[in-house]
Amino acid sequence: MVTKVFLCRDELDEPTRFAYIRAVNCLAAKPALTDKNLAPGAVNRLDDFTYIHINQTNIIHGSGYLLPWHRMFLWQFEEAMRNECGYKGYLPYWDNARFSEDPLSSAVWSGSVSGFGGNGINLHLEPQTVVFPGLTKPFKLPMPGGTGGGCVTDGPFTNFTISLGPVVKPFVDKNNTYGYEPNPRCLSRNFDPASSKGVLTWANATTIVSSHSIAELRGTIEGLWHKNSHTYIGGEGADPFSTTNDPAFYLLHAQIDRLWGIWQGQDLKNREYAIDGNRTFLGIPLDYAPDVPPSLATIEDAMDMGLGFKPKTKEGMPMTKGGFCYIYE
Ligand SMILES: [Cu+2]
């Protein structure tokens, strides 16, 4: 089997960058496969990914499944790009550490036909606090005011229409709790430099990959990196549920997957299948899935990847077994 090498997005050649964007737009033009009764707002193949991400958010974040679920999810996304849209490359990662002090110097946010476009229009938003639906104990998440908040106005996603979400709001929206209803709107971003500067740095990346245990790694990766890389992008990308509406999501998560991979590779024997964490977000019981006990996750637990695919957690852990065969540059 050929080993795939996942490259840094800023190192891709121009034709590959363009091919990536074209494949994303191709998935956006293909009809959703998700049952309309589950998500009436799911329009296209990208929405299939957003639907299951929303549906699983309270299970796959702040839990033992964070890393394996997202590894499997990235792989499925890459497979869809390659098998359904003729993309020949692999999923690149955004090396945010290289740009922590000046994220806009990364070509990722270029407004050219091969970039992801930049910030949303500045709506001068105030910081706010939003709540997660579905938890039996309220969890409040502060959102910075940011430097944008409105529609992205340059690059290939300028006229991009998203439909599912948003989900987190200052209150639980009883009419559309999980954002499954159709809600066509533009792609918004709200860059928050304070979430990147001095935060998404080499030093913190080094702290993460130097973690001594999976428990420590989970804490550093979530606390130093995962949340802040989402909050940096802001807007749609900062909604923990419908964040996948921003195509940049996949670049951010490939970097998180890479950090995990680097950590695993230092002691594969003990780290490849190491797991830590509960079965729900911070171990809080869910109000809609009493059958998911908020006890400790195991590698034998099934993960719900959507469209009927329910692999065991351990299938999403090695980088070089069971269909996976990749390394990061
Ligand atoms: Cu996620």
C-alpha cells in the first residue's frame, strides 16, 4: 500500500490547491444522502458531514472519542473528495503555528480562486456567551467579539450557501434546537487574532506533543489548540456543532490529527490505542440519549460516522492500519 503524505496547506502547489477547492465545490453541488426526516435542511454532500457532526457533537468533544472520531471523519471526507469528485491529492493541514502571530500571512486565507477567502465583513459584534443544547447541565461558552462576523466577501466561497445550523446561541432555540431545519445563508467568519497570537504557537504545539499520557494530551490538545483554532476563525467555524460548514474546518482538524499522530509515533506500542475521557461532553449526561452512559469511553465502543457507518473506536486510532496509511510531512 502506498503511504500517503499529508502536506502543509501552504506547501501545496497551485494546481493542487485549486483542485482541492474544486472538489469542495463539487461536493456542494451533489445532493445530500442523509434522510430528509433526520435533517430537512441537509441539501448537499457537505451537509451530510455537517449533519453527523452536529448530531454527535455532545459525544465527540470533551470526551474520549475526540481524536479517533475526527480522524475517521477526515478520512471519510477525503474519500468523498477523491471518489466522488475526482480529487487526486490528500487532505492538507493548516500549520497554524507557523502563522500564529500573523495568521493572515498564510496563503490559506487568500482571496484567489485557490484560497479559502478571508474574514467576514466586520459587524463590530460584542462578546457573547452561548449555550450547548442537549446537556442535562447547562454549559456556557464565551465567544469573543472578533474582527468580522459577517459574510466572507472574497475567494471561492463568496457565494457559498450553507443550510444547517447555527446551533449554539445565547439561549436554546426550541424551534430549531440542532439547526436541522433549512436555513440558507452565507458563510460567515469572525477572525479573532487574540485566539491565535501567543496561543497557537510552536511552544504550545511542542507542549502538546510532549504530553506524558493520553490524559495529559487530551487536556493540552483541547485546552491549548482545538478550541482556540476554532475560535480564531470564528463565525460559523466557531459553532462547536455546525463548524464543518466552513470548509477550513478540515484543514484545522488535520493539524489536530497531526499533533496526535506525532504524539502517538513517539511510543506507538503504548500510545496507538491509548484512550482517555468520558462518553459524553465533559461527562455530562445527555437529555436526548439516556442510553449513552457518561462513563469512560473504551476503544471497543462504536462511533457513529453517519450514513450507517459505525466503526469501533479503535478503527479510528492507528495511522497505518485498516485502510489508513498516511504520515504527516
Ligand atoms: Cu468536531
